[in-house]
Amino acid sequence: MKLLITGGCGFIGSNFIHHILNKYPDYQIVNLDALTYAGNLENLEAFKNDSRYKFVKGDICDEKLVNELVKDCDMIVHFAAESHVDRSILNPENFIKTNTLGTYILLEACKNNGGKRLHHISTDEVFGSLEPTDPAFKENTPYNPRSPYSASKASSDHLVRAYFHTFGLPITISNCSNNYGPYHFPEKLIPLFITNLIEGKKVPLYGDGMNVRDWLFVEDHCEAIDLIIHNGKIGETYCIGGNSEITNQELTRQILKLMNKGDEMIEFVKDRPGHDKRYAIDFSKIKKELGWVPKVSFEEGLKRTINWYVNNESWWKNIKSGEYQKYYEKQYGKN
């Protein structure tokens, strides 16, 4: 099997490449990544001399390049996306371009090259925000995106389904809850808080900290994607959750406790605009059809994540200082 992975230098994409190459010795991977701020070649340093792995620097919106790469692969797993809500509020255009237009260009390439198999990675944020007593998101939950990021992902989901229904393109979609784990870009909540505390800095907690998220350890997510691309039913969507709903305030206190810090390290800051109250995923469909359940408890996953950041200080310090971008600028030039 030859896989084209889009956005493979990002957090979840790079973890998935580790998962596939470690599990399937006869698989090949081509990784297409534009190396924007969230893409990091150091995430895949272990495979840079592996004959089964090839990196291609390029934009998902480059129609000619995407067509060439799709033509030469058996399956596409599409991670490439702008994903940080705060950045989408400041600059929605990049999100529309990458997440919506980029997905369209990829779908066209799949359609025009014999109907290539595509798995599209999406988010639970397309479903909007839940009240405390609302049932968790399911595959048939109506879409109600509330940020430029989630709106751009919602539109890409609709395009993927349209290409299945209109052109018979063999697709699957997965909508996941918040991921965490190794290689998580340190502007996101969990790695930001961990690295700030290592540096002796306070952690910035939005609003009253009572927003609820369902956390999914990234390795569990990779296992779920693996099952879907090999055994999932074509045309179907699968919701992937961590069974770990928790308020941001309680999450913060768990990190503080595990790192032997007190509440004095919390700095409450102004809430983000349109901050969704609660996300939660009902993953009963993938459990019933494919036998998947999350294996890593939130407590265990958080400990493993903290240990990884403690033991990989140079990785995240290179990101926070911007040095990581110089690593690939020498080879590929500036974006």
C-alpha cells in the first residue's frame, strides 16, 4: 500500500505516519506538507533516511502537484488543515483557502485519477456547541459551526460527501474530539500549559475556565483512523472521542498537580470570541462497527504527555524560539 498523507508534518499527521511505518513494514508513505508555522520536519526525523518515506514540500492548493502525487498513490489520508481557532478569528482567509479550496482540489485529483480512495480528517467543532445536559455529538448531529475554522472544516466535510454521492468517490470521514500527546504544537492548551510551567511561567486560562472538552490521546486516534481506512464502510462518517469530558479549569489543575505546581500559576485571561461551551463525542458507531474504543485513560495520557515534553525540551524550545523553521528553510527556502 502506498499512502499519500497530506499535512503529515503536523501534530496528528506526524503521529499517524509514526503509527503506520512502525506497524506496516511493507507500506510506503508520501508526505505532502506546505511547512506552514504548524508543520515541523523534526516530528519525522526518525524516518528521514527510511526508503519507505518520502517528503514533498508543497501546498494542497497546488493543483498540478496534487494531481501528480494522487496519480501515484493507492490511498489518501487528508490531514492538511489550518486548525487553530484563535488564528481563524484573526485571519479567516487562510482557513477558507486551505481547508475548503484545498480539499476541493484534492477531491478533483482523486476523481480524475480513477476514483482514488480518500479518508478525510475532520473535527467535532463542525457540530457547534453543547449545553451541559445536551447529548453528545453523533454522526447525524446537525452541523452548526461557530468559528471561521469550524465553518471551513464543515464546508470541506460537505464537499467530501458530495463527491461520494455525485461522483461515487470512495471516501470516509472522521470527526474527532480534542487530541493531545507528543508533537502537539505548543500554542495549544495542553502543551502550552506544560511548557509554560517547565519555564516557570503562568498558564493563561480563558474566561472562567468552565468550558468542557472531550480529550482524545493522539495514539488512540491513529488506531481509529487505521481501522477506518482498512475496514470502514465507504461513504460513512465515524465520530472518534476520548470518553474524557473535563472542564478547562479541572484540566489545568490536573496539570498543575502532576507538575507539583499550585493555583498561583493560573492567570485568568479575557475569553476568546464565540468560545464554544462544550464538546462531547458519542463513539458508539465506530465501537459497534469496527471494535474501536480509546485505550489510554486521560490520567495516563496526561502523564505520558507531560513526560514527553519534559524529555524533549529542545523540540518545543525550537518551536517557541522559531528555530525549527530555520531547520527547513536551509533546505527549502522561506515560504
